[in-house]
Amino acid sequence: MDEQKILENFGLNLKHYRNKAKLSQDDMVELTGFSKSYISNIETAKHNISLVNALKFARVVNKTIEEMIKDL
């Protein structure tokens, strides 16, 4: 899997699991401390996310990194 595909999968999965947990982007701002524009850029694969930040997002939606990068 190439880098762009990993970023796209992570973003799509973040949005999917966030919505499934009934969390808005504003809720994610409160839970992670990240800006709304950063969250949007991650969900649309416009930003390369660090492993530490990826883990933070995964924990908020109660998923593993593996679950966050797999194809939906």
C-alpha cells in the first residue's frame, strides 16, 4: 500500500468512525486539542499525519492503528 493510499484510508476511516461515534469535528477539537482545519485536512488526506497524532485519533474513536488504515 502506498503512502497516499494509507493517508486516504486513515482519513476515510477517521471520518467513518467519528460519525459512527456521533462525534462532530468540533467534538474532536475538544477531545484531541487539534484544530478543526487540521482534522478536516486529515480526513481528506491533505496532510501527512504523525504516528503520535494518528494514535491520538485512534484512541478517541476506540480503534487500533491497523483498523484506521485498512480499506473500508
